[in-house]
Amino acid sequence: MRLDKFLKVSRLIKRRTVANEACDAGRVSVNDKVAKASLDVKAGDIIEIRFGERKMKVRVKEIIETTKKENAADMYEAI
């Protein structure tokens, strides 16, 4: 699954266009490398997102194409 789609489906970022812009700005890294929105995300990858001063680091647990809001947090675990 593409990185920008994963960020949207897992609800780490609210909209896919915002996720795409965050990737283009270099604020998202996967496995300690700055990532583009088109990068394929796999289970076990570590994603770090920078929101200004705040940083969020998560490990991908599973990839689900579509999910309900209640189950979105099952796709990742916070580190």
C-alpha cells in the first residue's frame, strides 16, 4: 500500500492530500529515510511523522485496504 494511503486509512493523518503534502515536504520518514508518498509500506516498517515540534513514531502492524474508525488503530502501534 502507498504511504499516503496508509496514513489516511490508519487515520494518522486526516486526508490523503495532507499526507501527500507532508511527504513532499520531507516531514515523513520510513525506516529512518525520508519517504515519498508513493513508497510501498509493509508490515514491520517504522514510520516517523513530524508535526512542527511534535514527532510521532509508529510501527506498522498490518495493512488493511479499508477499515472502520474503531479498527484503524489496530494497523499500527506507537513506539
